[in-house]
Amino acid sequence: MNIAIIGPGNMGLGLARLFAAKGQNVALAHKDVEVAERLAAEIGSKVQGKTIADAVSGADIVILATPYDAAAAAIKEAGDMTGKILVDITNPITPDYMALTIGHTTSAAEEIAKLAPGTHVVKAFNTVFWQALPFEVRQGNPAVQVLLAGDDADAKKTVADMVTDLEFEAIDAGPLANARFIEPVGEMNIHFGYALGWGTEISPAWVRLS
């Protein structure tokens, strides 16, 4: 499976490291290809730095790891993504991280789906801090849950398998419109981490009681 990650920030790089450790081929994409190439070389041979368009053209799964405000420009630069799975990990948050910029009647994921018609958008990873991604942080702890919302069952199953391979617990959270609820959970996690002093090696979870 070929994976493109648009946006080599903390989340993008963290996911790239996990995929590389699992032997997956990853194209790390940035609007400045030299930045992408430098960061990819620091991870290892399984990760290649490319332009956004080149990374997307050879990918089965595209992970949108930009800030939400940069998503539209990245999607435009990606070009035609018809038929591809587009994993949206963004949270539409204010500059101080303390509020959402959209919600209730739409979500970042739904707006991204409008910008990328013909793709199969799946919401994922927006409730996980990048500090909680590494295997060594999660080892010996309860499985970190990744909530998945999407309208295409096959695409959501593919992303769930990918999430499971990275040793997370994939949770089917229903249709893409449920991102309207999942994104506030991501914002609440930010409040716990920063405003309420829990730190960033935390993650929300749904627990099934016996």
C-alpha cells in the first residue's frame, strides 16, 4: 500500500515514522519539495520526499496532515484525487487552540469532502496528540483509540486496517457527518492537555462496560 502524507508537521512526521517502521512505502509531501526531501531522509529509506502532486499521484491513501486553514490550498495543489481514500486528521481550531472555528452544522471533514469530490473521505486521528503516536509511548498502556467516520464502508475498512496495523484501536464512529461530534472531542482533548494540565501523552476513549 502506498501512502502519501501531505504536511510534514508533528502529526505528519509522527505517522510517517510509524508507517516506515511497519515497512510501508510513504511519500512525504510539502509545497517546498526540498523541505519534504530533507525531512524524509531523516526518517529513512521507506520515506520519500515529493511534491504534493507527485506524492498523491502514486498513492492509494492520502493523509491530509496540514492545519485545517491550509487544507484547501493543499487539495488544490494535489490535483485530481478521484477514487482515492483521503484521510482527514485536521481540527478546525482557533490560533490559540481554545475553540473550534466551525461546527454544529458542518465539520472540517465535510468541508474537505466538498473540496475533493470523488474521493472517499475518512476522518481519523484528530483526537490523538502527536506525542501519543510513538510505539514506545503507547507500549504497556491501554490501546489508543482512533475514531473513524466516513460514508464509504470499504474505505473506512481500509483505514481501520491501517490503523490497526499501527497498533491503535480502530473505532467505527459512523458516517462522515459524525465528524461534527468527533472534532469537538479533539478540541476537548486539547483543553485537557493544555488548559487543564493533563499534558499531551493522553487520549480519549470509549469504554464498553460489562
